[in-house]
Amino acid sequence: MTTWILNALFVDGDRQLVKRHLKVQDGKIAEWADGSASPDTNGCEVIDASGKLLSPGFIDMHVHLREPGFEYKETIASGTRSAAKGGFTTIACMPNTRPVTDTPETVRYVLDKAASEGVVKVLPYAAITKNELGRELTDFAALKEAGAIGFTDDGVGVQNAQMMKNAMALAKSLGLPVIAHCEDDSLVEGAAVTEGAFSRKHGLKGIPNESEAIHVGRDILLAEATGVHYHVCHVSTEQSVRLIKLGKSVGVNVTAEVCPHHLVLSDEDIPDTMDANWKMNPPLRTPRDVEACIRALEEGTIDIIVTDHAPHSAEEKARGMERAPFGIVGFETAFPLLYTKFVRTGRWTLGFLLSRMTSDPARVFGLDTGKLEPGAPADLVLIDLENEREVDPEAFLTRGRNTPFAGWKLYGWPTLTMVDGRVVWTEEEGIR
Ligand SMILES: [Zn+2]
């Protein structure tokens, strides 16, 4: 099976968009042809990509697919369809399912479901502790054997330092990373928003920045002691950035991720209606933290962008700011949001944004995708950079409608997504 993608725009170096043709064969990128050439497309499938950007498919190393156990929020089928529509071709799913993904059977269940019902590549994480309760380590070796790509108790922090150190030593011996949701429970106690202007105005208890940064600092020391690859989830504070920078500067194997919402929203943007579509964990922080996270991404202290796609039902999110669960959906707005807010405004180059969503996550997690080189898997996305469109949650393929970006006018909408050389979604036809 051979496909020619004709007349696509390709980011050459960092700034220049050049026209090229791309040949895809047997699921892999075969060769490039100059835009002025006329390749022989006889007997091939042809995709006309005129005027569209061609990028490696996006990689999202932090998502919640909710299956098994919370199928009313999302399924592997609906979540991967949402990912495809957002231009993502590889996603790594968190283990806070029901049951928690803490046994080889559950890891295999996720992989089997993804193979039979998913439309993009799914990489499962397994829990650090049984049931994510922080009391007893899971069987790391068996979980790796079943296909887990790393260990995390995402959703909660590992409260006990010795437990975390043991986990890191074990993960190191198996050559897998520890991915940490950093949150000290004793400093949070039921708060829903950050300590800042919004919490003061509404008399709400706030989540202090230290609740995140204390774990980041502790874990960097433990990573130094154990030598493990330690990856910090959804960085949201200036203090965490400072500690990660310090860790990197002394050679600790620490990497970090940041979410689009922590780059474009602060607590000062939360509407007074207390709409829980603005509630996520970590919470929206202060403008100072937002700027610190942007700078950290720019200078490489934060390595990659992830969505922390976290669907919930409408009923759950209607419970209000204090009682609704944390989280927002992310796949279908991530690229348009960042492209509109950072590239069209001239702060970032297109090449910079694409690398943080493709080649950088591939490098950090040792994946064979995220690049447009011959021999690489043909995991691709075409993007329309010129047409402005409103975010319409009713048109989402995720089951979640929980987004603070409804009605935002954005550019940079994907039009076609290909996984291993097979078109899995197009704007015109939807999921194939
Ligand atoms: Zn988390």
C-alpha cells in the first residue's frame, strides 16, 4: 500500500514553510519529493494536502481514557477518536481507572481494548502502589512484562518518601521511568482552586504552590540517589520550575511536562459563576506562575506539552467549583489553542511548538515516532493554519464536554490524521 501526500507545507528549519510531497509505504515514511517535482502516483492513494501543514502526529504522554470502570466519562474507543480528531497519534494513559491499572491483567485489558477498539496508539502506565493507596508497591517487573511503559499514581501524590524511593530504585532496575503527580496532601485538604486572587475574593481555601513543589524537590533528591528517570507531571508553579532547573543543572535525570491550560489561563481568568469547567488539578495558578511555566518550556526546563485530558460527565461538573471533580478535556483544543496564542502572536515559532508536541516527547520517552524521516512510522497530521473556528464542545468526539474554552475563536485545526500509514480521521468523513 502506497500513499502520496501532495503539496503539503513542511516546517523547514524553524521558520520557513516549504512545499513538499511525501511518500508513505507499508505504514512508514518512505521518501520526500521536492514541491516542484511531479511524483509518479500511478496506482497509489493520493491525498491532496495543498495549503495544509504536515506534522508528525502529536504525542500526548498524559491522558485519562477512564476505561476500565468509568465508561460513562470516556472509553478507549471515544478517547482515541477524540485524540485522532485533535491530531494525536500516540497517547499514554493514566492508571487511575477502576480497577486501578495495578495488575498485569488490567494492563493487558487496556492494550487489548486499544488494539480492538482504539484508533491511535495507546501506551499504558501502571500504578506505583496497589489501588494508588500509597501503602504497598505493585509488581513492577510483571507490569513491565505486560506492557506498562512507566509507573505513576497520577491523581494523587505518593505521600511517603521511602515508598517513592523504593519505587524509583525498582523502576531504575527495570529501565522504566517514574512519572509523578506532585501533591502533598497535608497542604491541600480539600481545596479546589489555587491560593491567589480568586480564592481570596471568594473566601475559598486555596491550594498553595508549595503543595506541588515540595514533592518536586523531594523527588529530585530521590531521583539523584536512585538514578531513575524521573518525570514531573503537569508543572504549574514557579517554585517547581526553579527546582527542576536546579535538578537538571546538577545532572539529575529529571524531565517535566506542562498542560496548555497552565500556559494560557490563570486564576484571574476564572469566571465568578464558579463554573467547574475551570477546575483542574493542579489548579490554574497566578499570572506569575503562568509566565514562569511559559519561560521554562521555552528554555527547556520543561521538556514537553501534554493535555492531561480528563473527561467527566456533565452531571459531575454541574456540582459546582467546590464539589465537582478536577479536570478538563484537552485533545481537541490543544494544538489550536497553543498555535493561536503563541505562534500567531509571534512569541513562538511553529517549529518550536511542534517539537514540544512531537519529537521532544518521543525523545524523553524513547519512542520511535514523532519525526518525518524515512523509515519512521507514518504517524501524521495535516493542519489548516488559516481558518478561524469556534470551539464547539457539542462537536467533540470525547464524551466529556468539560472545557473552559467553549466559544473561543482559534486557528490551527487538524484536517486529517494518519496512524501507521492508515488514515484514521478526516475533517470531512470523521473517523474512518
Ligand atoms: Zn495528575
